[in-house]
Amino acid sequence: MYRMSGNFLKILIFLLLVYAFSLSKIATAALKCEEIKKIPTTSKVIALTFDDGPDPDITPRILEILYKNNIKATFFVVGEKALLHSSILKDIYAQGHTIGNHSFSHIALDDKDKSTIKKEILLTNLIIKILTNSEPNIFRAPYYRCSKTLNNVLKEMKIKHIGYTYADFNKKTKSSDFIKFIINNLTPGMIILIHEHKNISFGYDKRPTVFILEELIQEIKQRGYEFVSF
Ligand SMILES: [Zn+2]
């Protein structure tokens, strides 16, 4: 009986040590991304950026809206999706938009070692290069999670990390509130992040962000802003 509880104590201490170690790992991993959160400009320009594509349902709709409004945007694509939907990736590029790297498999990279991070970035750049004959020099970290190692790899590869000013993450807002929020906070150089897949939708009306895109563009245009890509 005594032996068993002794073992139990050892196991408990071991688990606590594992837990403490994982906490310290998280603490060191949670590092700010070295990034551009706004375009440094005083001109009335806005950058639309789209994450997590290409998506076979959503991306063609986005491209249609952008084409109709004569707008160039930036797409941070996921390598494995680019491979799966290569014709859509080619369409994005053919329509004059900028393509950025959003990793190969959309895993969090802040707790990964240098070689894993490099593989995720290099593989995606290679796929994009093969499909478009052009290689991205901009990156956005999946889940927006950075580490010192990731920042160093990006520096080494001469790739810039692009952040955002406002994103569609807040699922508790209505889509109309998101538009209002952006319009009320419009500033030169603002970078807007919109997701290309259906999983990010507004809490109240469950509409993926793409369905507010046309309305958002019109509201921004009415205030004399132009759209730029990276
Ligand atoms: Zn993402």
C-alpha cells in the first residue's frame, strides 16, 4: 500500500514537472510576430488580405467581386490547398493579385523547430513558384503565432511577416457591425484580414465574411479610399 502511494507521488511529481515545462515552453513561444500592421502611408489606401485559401466555393466569388470592382488584393494561401486547387491559385495570380505564403499545412509554427518551419515555408513557396512562376516574399503565420525561431527563419529567407489592422475573427459580432467597425476606424494604410473559408462566420447571422465583401468595398470606396495589394 505504502509503495503504491509512493509511486503515485512520483507519477504526480513527474506530471507536475511536465506541466511546468510545457508552461515555460508556451511562455517563451508566445512571442510577438515581427510584422507590418499597417502600410506606412498618409494616402487614403486600404489593403484587403484573404487568408486560408484557395477554397473551391469561396475564392472564385471573391475573385469575381474584386474583378468587378477593379481591385487588387493579397491572398495568403495554404500550400496543401494550393496544390489541391491549383487552377484557382493560377486564377488568383492571372488576375494580378499578390500571393503570400501562409504555411503548407496550416499548423501552428511557434512551437516548431527550425527545420519544420523551413519545410512549411519552402514547400509552399515551391508550389506557388511551380504554378505561377513567381515566388512569394511575404508570409503570415498560421493562427498568428510567432516565435523567435520563426522570426529568424523569415529574416534569413528575406521574407516579410504581414500582420493586419482588423480581422474577421470576432465571431460575436454581426457582419453589419464588422462593416460599421471598419468604416468608423478607417485610416490610411489599414490592412483588413478576411478568411476565405466558411468556418469563420459572424456569430449572429452565420454568414462567412465573403458575403459582406461587396458591401464592405462599396462603403470604403464611398469614403474616397483606394485599394492596394502588397
Ligand atoms: Zn490562417
